[in-house]
Amino acid sequence: MTRYTVDGVAMARYLVDGLPPAADEVFERAEQGADVIEAPTVTVSEAIWTAVNKGTVAGIEVDTTPNAVLRGLVNDGPVQVAPTDEQDLAVCGSLIDHHSLHDALLVANHRVRGTEAIVTNDEEFAAENTVWR
């Protein structure tokens, strides 16, 4: 079983079936219980904000509520909320000169939890193992 960390954009695109093949496969395997997708609270929050406030995701109009997004991702979906602890915060502190606060927390969670890769199309994560295409 492989574990992945996922960013907010990937989760929002998952909700509208707008993922590219490699990222979609990660989500499909998690839906089947073969792999695990983890997301720190900050990225789940970003996915909720994006789906509710942006109006469109991957060119698809979205009209939803925060609770519907949470249900689609976590309650009924394949995403597990990953805890953020003191070790994550320490690693985050070493990354804030190179990343935004949200990105630093995501990278820290990925590194501390030892996940295989980050599911993202964000070039800010080029130094990490990523899955997207």
C-alpha cells in the first residue's frame, strides 16, 4: 500500500473529475482501498475554499457548500486528514524562507509522514517527488 500527500488543487479537481491520468489513478487506487491519500488540514481547507469560492475548477462551473466538499473528499471520499504535529511545525519552520506558509506545511507533512509523493501540478514542489500527468 502506497501513501500519497495531496494538495488542495488536486482535491478540487478530483471533485469535478478534472484530474490528468496519473493523478486520477492515485485517487482511483485510494477509492479502491489499494493506496492511501493523506492531506493536512490546511490543504483540505484550501480545497474547500477553492470549490466554494472560485466559481470554476478546471474550467467547470461549481456551485457547492463547504460541507458537500468535505463529504466528497473525506467523509465519503478517499482522502484521510493527516495530523499536523510539532515535528511538522519544526520542518515547516525550516521551509518558510522557500515556500508560502501553506506550501511549507504541505511539504513538511509529506516529509514527516514519509509519503511516496505529493499529488500536485504546483511547480513550487519541484524538489519533491510529485505525481500529476
